[in-house]
Amino acid sequence: MTGSSDCFIDGVDGLRAKLAEIEAVLLTSGMLAEAAVTVHEGAHGDPILVAHVVPCAPADFRPAALLERLHDKLPGYPIPSRFVLLDELPLDLDGEIDREALVEGQPQSGVFSSAPIIAATYDPLTAQLAALWADTLDVSVVLPDDDFFDLGGDSLRAARLVLRIADAYRVQFPVHALYEARTLRACAMVVQRAQRGEEALSGTGPEHWQADARLPADIRALIDGAAGRARASVDAWRTGEVFLTGATGFLGSFLLRELLTSTTACVHCLVRTNNRQVGLLRLRQALGKYGLWQDSFAQRIHVVPGDLGRPRFGLDAPAFEALAYTVDAIFHAGDRFNLVEPYPSHRATNVGGTADVLRLAATGVPKPVHHVSSIMVFGPSGFFGGPRRVHEGDDLDDFLQYLSFDLGYAASKWVAEQMVWEAARAGLPVTVYRPGFLAGHSRSGVGDPEGFIGRLVRGAIQIGAFPDLPRQRLEFVPVDYVGRAILHIAGQADHQNRAHHLVPPDPALSIELNDFFALVASFGYRLSRWPYHQWLEQTLQDCRERDNPLCPLLPLLAERVYKGELTRLELREDTPAYDAANALAALASSDLELPAIGRQRMAKYLRRWLAADRLPPVHAAAAGH
């Protein structure tokens, strides 16, 4: 999940840190005398941010400038859904801001407005849509040129709005249309097109992706210019300096821990912040969430404040060059992962960020790049009669045609990996890793209950049924296995310029989706198997009536992308086998073993989800049906 919902899954300390940063940016704008940001309950029970501000000069107050400042200084951070203008902030008996009073007040003013509601438009359709937007976003005023995401929209609210538009107008309204037609005015035009039977906005496709995958000329020139320079040994980084992206993510946290426990390297971690101390706090929280943090780690971590989605990671040219001349290797595990957003929403981080990783690697002495890709680069090839066995060296061009029916994320990973291979052909040392579905720790069971599988299980338990999706094999790999495997392979010179499938080496070690749900049911959860569209209709109805863990993923589940009949999830039938010869050869000298997902491992995962209050106890789930 991204956008406004992100800050509410970081824990209390993480939320306080984010609120403090937002307040600091507001106050240093020079436009405000006072500012406080609080968390309120929205109309649908979602947490939303409200900024209570006291302008220095109300007559000269420019809200657009304040919004621009927030986006510029805190890229990717949640933006308050409401800004309430006050004459002064209430104080408690100690003279501190009385935040409880601000929350209890539940101000009803709209974004940057305490004036009465203004009619958004005289066009009936736009007026109706404005009401849907306002209710979904929990704001009072929506004007024709307002941007859905600037008003606090995120993946969850986008999914809800798309469902409501489809219900209200009986049209196909794909979620990518909302990301492309972000304003109310543009949204109304897309609905009008749909009512006339025309397709929504086209989005992007294979030709665009191929163009994006070309290696930028300046990177090629850097690689050519460094062709004669001496290079360090392939594993020099183990005692040197490493640059790591994605360190606050699920896999990145485990990679960081492995780097700090199995090498003596200093690790330079790119963290989305503008403050090193806050960056270190975010790393501590990320690793702490999985029980990985040790206080001694701080001595060998160097925080690089920046953003993978901005040019040069948001660094100025001297800082970028200094980093390039400092590090000995790059582990690129960072990306934007969203199962709803289209390709353009992933492009800056996943494609542009990878280009800057290659640019960093090619500056000065060429440095090895360890690029974490995904088996999703192959798309739903099995459904369309692709090869029954996908090899690590297969040409990705052969799978491009299938990505038009897949997620924007999958297309962005295909583009990024193709660019990496072009850099390899130009002479840059690279190694590519393609993990399967990341599962929780193989021993402790700690993992990410907010991921796709976690939400699918919880959503199914809530309605008492799972979808019948035959011949869909899940390539589960424990996250600790993937982290250790990457570091083991990374030190082997004969495995540079190769791809490695980090998946169960034998299909018998994988599990089909239907069997996976049967395994969950064996612990006492009442789960019936329903035809997909019956299950989908019940899930949609459940999302209309109450909060369902699958609400943010409705576009993935419900949009019929193939012949107007089949959804993306249905196209995952006939999953091919992923050959792992390179990975097996590289790991032969290790002690790593990949266990099958069976009852013992499933019990660990379910216990963790129960402990985190992400699953109802068996008796409670049974009582609900």
C-alpha cells in the first residue's frame, strides 16, 4: 500500500516521527505561525491526516505553495486530507498543543477552506462525481481541477472510488484511468467515454516499455569510458563499502541484516527522508518490525537521505559523485510495489531509479550491480501457451506480449531488468536475482501480513470462501532464504552476468493455490471453494458493506482485462515451471535448504498473523458464518 495509508502501518513511533516531520516542513515554510497534524477517523473508518494551521498573514496565504513544499520536501509521505485554518491552536494545562481537543473537534472544513461548500460545477455528471469523490476522500469541497491524490487519495480510496463509479454508472472504469485522469474534470470525461461504449484511457503498452528499456546514452558513455580501468575483485565489497536500496522494505531489511552479520562492510542505505537521524530511526523500525535489529548495527550504517524515484536519488551532483567513488558494490532491492497502480505510477522509481543505480555503478571505477528483479517479468505466459519451463537465460523479449494483461508493476520490472541487461552487454558487471513470492521467515514465521497472500487469506476467511483457481502454482520462498542466497551468489565471479531464479527447484516443493487454501482450512477455518465469479461478487458485496482486507486490491481481482471476460488473477492459470539451474549451481557450496510449504510452516505464519491481530481466532471466524 502506498500514499496516505502508509504511515498507519509503521507503528506508533513511526507515525509520530512522520507527523513531526510534516509539522516541521509546514512551520519552516514561513507561511504559518503554528501548525499541528492529527489523525482522525474518516467516513469509512480509515485514518486520515488533518493539518490545523494558523497563517501568519491570512490574506496572503497561498495553499498551493504549501502543498508544493510538502511534496518537494517529503516525497512519498502522506499528505493531510484536510487543512483547517484557525486563529490559534488550543493549549492544555501544561501550555502544550492540546491535540486531543483538535481530534475531538472533528472539523468539517474542506481542503484549505473553512468557507461554506461551493458548488463544484453546473454539469450534472461532474457534480455527481464530485459528491462521490468528497465522500470517498472525506473532504467537503472538490473542485473540477482538484487532483484525487493531492486530496489524500491512495490505493485504497482509488479502489473504492472505482467500485462506486462502476456501481453508479454501470460502466467499466479501470483503475489506471483514475491514475491517468487524476482531476475531477478529467475523471468525468473518462466516465462519459465509457458511457458511449468507448475504451478508457489507453495507458501504456509494449512499444512504450521497449523505448523505456533502452540504456540512456550517458550511462553507455560512462561504461565505455571506464572500459580500461582496473576493477576490484568480485567480493571486495565484503570488507569495503556497499550501497543498498530498499533497506526499509521487507526483503531489504533482511538483506541489510545479512550484510551486517555475514560481512564487515559499511552499508550506505538509501532512505526516503531528508534527515539522517530520521533515516536511521526508520531503518531501526523496519528491522525491528521483523525482530532483526541489533544496536551494534548503527555503527556500520551510513544513511543516504534521498528518494529512489527522483533524479540522482534526489542528491546534488557532487554528493552523487562522491557516493559513486566511495562504494564498491550496489545491491538494488528497492522498488515501488503496488498491485493496483499502473505502469506510469511505477516508472519513476522502478525504471528511473534503476537507471540511476546503473549511472552510479558506471561513475568512476565500474562497480558490480546486484539487481533484484522478479519472476513476474514473464507475465501470465502459461495461460497463453508460453513455454512450460522458463529458463534463467530465456530472452525477456519473448514474454513482452503477455505483460499487456498483467500489472503495471510487472511491466516496470521487465523494463528495469532489460535496461540492466543492456548495461551488462555494454560492459558493466551485473547479477540478476528473480525471487518468487516472498514468504515469512522459515523459522520464526515473521513476515508481511499486508502483502497479497496475507490479504487474500484474510479476505477469504472473512466471507468463508476462497476462489477456485486451478493450476495456479505459488512459488513461495522464505525471505531469509532469499537474502542469504543473494549474498552467497554475489561473491562468485563466474555467476556475474547471469540471472538466478530464487524459487523452489522442484515444482513438488511449490503449492497450488487451491491446495494452499485447503491447508489453511485444515487449521479449523471454514472455507468453501466457490467458482471465481461467485467468490468475486461476494467479495465485492462485502467491500460495500464493511472493511475487507481485499478492498485495496479490487481492481486486480475484478477488472476483466482479457476479451472482457477474464481478470488478471484468472490469467495466472497453467503457471510454468521456473528452471533454477544457475541458482542451484551457485548455491551448491552453501548450506542453504529450501523447505516445502507444508503444515509446519503454515502454522508458523498463521500464529504470527494471529499474534499481530491480522487473523480472527478459528472459533471467531466460524461464528461469523
